[in-house]
Amino acid sequence: MRNLISLLLLCGAGTFLSAQDKPLDAAYLRTHAETRGFMLGRPTRAKPAPDGKAVLFLRADPRKSKLSLYEFDVASGKTRELLTPEKLLKGAEEKLTPEEKARRERMRVSGAGFTDFQFAPDGKAILLMLSGRLYLVPRDGGDVKELKTGEGTLQDPKFSPDGKMVSFVKNQDVFVYDLATDKERAVTKGGTEKKTHGLAEFVAQEEMNRFTGYWWSPDSKSIAYEEADADGVEVWYVADPAHPEAAAFPSYYPRPGKANVKVRLGIVPVAGGETVWVEWDAKEYPYLGSVHWSKAGPLTITVQTRNQQELVLLRVDPTSGKTVPLVTEKDTAWVNLEQDVPRWLDDGSAFLWSSEHDGGPRLELHEKDGTLKRVLVPSKAGYQNLVDFDGKTGQFVFHASLDPTQSHLYRGVLDGPAVALSKEPGVHNAVLSKDQSLYVHQALLADAMPKTTVHRADGSLVGELPSLAEKPPFVPKAEVLKVGDGAGFYASIVRPHDFDAKKKYPVIVDVYGGPGHNKVMAPMHTRLLDQWLADQGFIVVSIDGRGTPGRGRDWERAIYKKFGTVPLDDQVAGLKALGKKFPELDLDRVGITGWSYGGYLSALAALKKPDVYKAAVAGAPVTDWHDYDTHYTERYMGVPDKEDPAYKEGSLLTHAGKLKVPLLLIHGTADDNVYFRHTLRLSDALFKEGKDFEVLPLSGLTHMVPNPLVMQRLWGRVAGHFQKHLGKPTPRATGPN
């Protein structure tokens, strides 16, 4: 359940009056929605060429989500357009198969046109996929070549390491395409919709951050592929009630305590031959977490127990399928799965690994047999994750910050101190060239909109990738701070631009509050709609309680089997701490809104804490954790028994009879992550309890809400709900709050 708050917040408008008895600023909402929060037109997916002489990136127009391909020349600093979707399709409309739509949904991709690209290993060509077709684009200006693939739905294309072939999954089997002969051939056989070859299963894509199901050997002679057998897994269907003539789209959806997809890993010669199946105890470790096969080190896989309290890194012998354990991680709650490790030294003598052995994430160096050699970045330094590693020089780039609202870039070496690559407050990301001589730096700044720059290894600026994005008409009046006693809570507060210290303002809590995501972050662009909402006569706050990352193992694991209590208790405690510090907050008039886990928490707040929260809007909420997927839910709630108390306490259905405050439920009818079933079940429970509430179904929409008009209208409805039930600012009496 990756966060979708930003997508929910790209919405708004209404025809009602504001808290100051004037129409809402629908014009801003329209602009915000059409520009995707002023992010359209900015460079994205920027990647240095293998030779470090150019940077390629995707970019859309300021109010169109269709991405085209551009090249930034390092020597001259000039940018040129390489290719547009219109040129490839020659005026034809882009078409997506249901499988590609589902894959994009898992990857949270909502734009059109080119969504990604790949360099050939020598950098001389680019591989693109558009409208179900594969194209080879020469960088020297030669003719674009469409690969002559046969009938079927193509997914997950890749270059072979030697650049002589292109691989993809078609009709549930892995294929390779020989670029010299223009012929394709099947590498695996017998794949079906129920038993796929080369595709990552649903929970791998949705919850493990693993989007591929096959991996090339470094010598381009073999492919390791996942076989995912869904026999016995429940089939759930997504249908559009607005189009009953259209068939429902089926998917295998594993629920807590029920059957999961059975996964195994095979290795097959590209030229043809029998599959060698990798041997591990799949009954004890049913989850295939990650697969790494690099030139420097051996084929390695990570496998997890069903309850995710144990993870093992295994070295694989590709010729026999035998495995040897290298590292075992255990935790009484759960072990976090990281896709960025292991990373091997070029000589295969050691590898980088991350663990939480000293109370938080840290980066380690291990001998080739798995023995811990030393800690490279301790948890006390605020280590977050590995960005890049040069196995030849031993240099690595990583994210770290002692402040969980920020993320900074550092360059380290195996035998020396690290140096900072970013300093401005915000969240910083980087993509490095193959030899780390060049890197692209994306800065999501606290006091400005995002920018993307190109740097040499020493940090010197080469240039900025040009943006076409429109500028927001205002800068958010936002403050990020820490409140409360003891460990305290990180929080943000956004006041209206015409804030009057002599008044008390109704409060809206913009919440996520769940694991894996911090809602309270420094970047300015995340506060634009909060500022708009505040300008309608509110103060908007966000609070990160226990369960959110960046504050150590115990802080994060405090929510284990306590979804129904700890996250909400911390929201209340953080809110009261804010009210104590800022007397302009009227804690007698508090509303709460969020999406996904934030929608769940908003509804839970309305049901369990009507003395604190006087109105709520819950977007796409999980209403009963028995109906969400296995890998996410069981990680935090345990594998359920029939009457598991954690699941009962954490279910909104358990508390339906307690509703006393206005509640608006919003949900996409085609959601295949948090199914529309969730809102229907809560609606049914509330109705049978005789409760008043509202439901807004979003016809045909999924867990994402990319449609500008829908986003515009939606956020206006949210604002109207709170204006109606919380009122407007009132004069503040002197004296204590």
C-alpha cells in the first residue's frame, strides 16, 4: 500500500460559499488539477548515458500528461527533442491492454506517452515501449525500428547485458528477440493466466516494490524466471457498474490467512534447454522477495517467511539450483524488505547489505560467505537506503537524514568518511552514470518547486534540465516542527495567507498515519493544496505518529497488531500538542481527511473519537483488514486466526455503531488495490446501524485519481464538507487556550 495522498490532493472545486461567505477559488483548483500540482512540464526519469556524455529524460507539456523523450548534451549544455509519441504512432491513438493498465496501476504511473526508456549497454540505442509495441531508437539520428514481435500482449521489455537481444514477457512466457536476425523465440513454455512465467505476482508489485519476474545472467546466456502458480488463490473481479455491457477484469487477489500464489524460480538457457529449478524451503519461506544477478557476484535471492519475521539471503548455484544461506535477518514483528541490496564488489570478495541490528537501518559490508565485516553507515547517522554502488572503486551513494522530514545524498567509500552531496532542506534523489563520473540530482526543496540538475562526480554543476512547468501563484505558509513530550511527533501546520492571530480557526488534519510513508515532509510542492484549503478559512495540520519510518526500529514496530489503536492515539496526542502550542487552533472543531491508509484512519477517527474529530472524509479506505492483501496486512497485523483480536479491533465494521459525526466516504468503483467492496461493506454496516453518512462513488476510477476534472470537483466536495460542518474562524478570547 504505497501512498497516494498526493494524487488525492490533485483535486477540487465547488459552487458553494467559503467560510468567509465568498465563492471558493475554483480557478486555482482547476489550474492545480490540470498541471498535476504544477509538476507537469518538469523533467522526469532522467538517466545519464553509459558514456556520461548526455542525459536523457522524459517531459510533458505544462498541462498535458503525455511524455516525450529529450536529450541534454553535457558538453554544450543544450537540450533537444529526440522523439514524441505522435511521431511513433503517426497520429494513431495510444492503446493500453488491461495487463498494461494493471501494471501501471501497481507502479503508480498515470501519464501517457513514454513512461520509461532503457539504454542499450553501449548507449548507442534506446528501447521504448508505446501502445503495446517495442521500438529501437538509434541515438545517432537513424531511423526508428519497430521490433517485429508476434501476436500477444508485451510486458517488461529489457536489453540483454550484451545488447544483442531484447527480452519481454508475452502470453505469460518469456521471449527473446534477436536484433541481428529480427526474429523472436520463446525461452519458457507452458505459461498460462493461472501459472505465469516471468511476471511478478500481484503482491510483489504492490507491496514488495518488485516489478519484474525475470532476470538475465551477466553473460546473456541464461535467464532466471519466476513461475507464479495461482491455483487455489481467490479470483476477484473488477467491473464497471456504469458499463454493464463490459466484461469484468479478473485478478488473483490473496487475502490474509488464505492461499497465496506459489512461487518458484527457474534458470533456463536462452538458446534452449531444460529449466533448473532453484532449491529452497518454499513451505517455510513462500515469498520470493528479490533476485540479484550481477557480473560481480553470484546469483542471489531473498526469501521470506509468511509472517515476514524472517528473511534469508541465499546464494544460488545456477547449474544445480542448490542454495547456500549468506545472511539471516529476524525480528519479533517484521523484517523490512529492501530491493537495493545486496551489491557486490567487482572481485566478488564482499557485498553491501542493510539491516536493523542496532535499532534502525544501517549499511553493512559482508564477506562473500555472509560474515559481517564492518558497518559502513550506522543507524545513528540516519541511514535510509542505498542509491548506487561502484563495485570497482568501492564508492557508494546513499540517502540519510536524522530528520525524517528530509532525505539527503551522501557519497561514501569503503574505508573512509562520507561527504554530503546535498545541503538545501528538502528531499534529494540522484541517478548516477555507470562509472559515477556524472549524476542527475533531483531536489524537492522546502522553499521552492522541484528542480533537476546535472553534476560531475566532484559535485560541480554542469547544468539544469529545462522545465516548462507553470509556477504556483503562491508559496505555502507552512511550518514543519516537532511537538509533544518525550519522543514527540513531527508535524506540519499550514495557516491561511490572511491569517489573523486574533481568531480561532477550525482545524483539518490531512492524514496518512500508516507504515512505510511520512506525511510530514519538507518539500514545498506537497503543501500547495493544504495551503489552498487553509485559505478557505482553516488551519491544516499533519502529524506522523508511531509506525512511520525514519525514527528507528521500535518506533516503526510499535503498531504491530495495533492498527486500531496506536496510530489513532498518536494522531490525537499530536493534535493536542499542537493545540497547546498554538492557541489559534480550535480543537473543538477538528476535521480529518486522507486516502488509502489515511482514509482508513480518517474513518476510524470519526467512529472511535467523536469527542475529538467533528467531521471526516475517508478516501478509498480499507474497512476490514481481512479484505486487503496478504503481504501488506500480515506484515503488520500477523497471519490471522478465525477470531484474531487485532483484526477485530482494527476493523471499521466493528465500530460502525459508534458513528456520531458527519462522514463522507469516497471510492473509485474500479479500484483493484483497495476494492470498492470496502466502502460498500462499511456503508452497509452504517446503514443497518441507522447512521447518517454520505458516499461519493467515483465512476470507473481506480485507486489513483488522475482525471483533472474529477480531481477538481473532488477536492471542492471535500472542502465543502468541512465548511458545512466545522464553520468559519471566530474571534479568539484572550487568556489561555
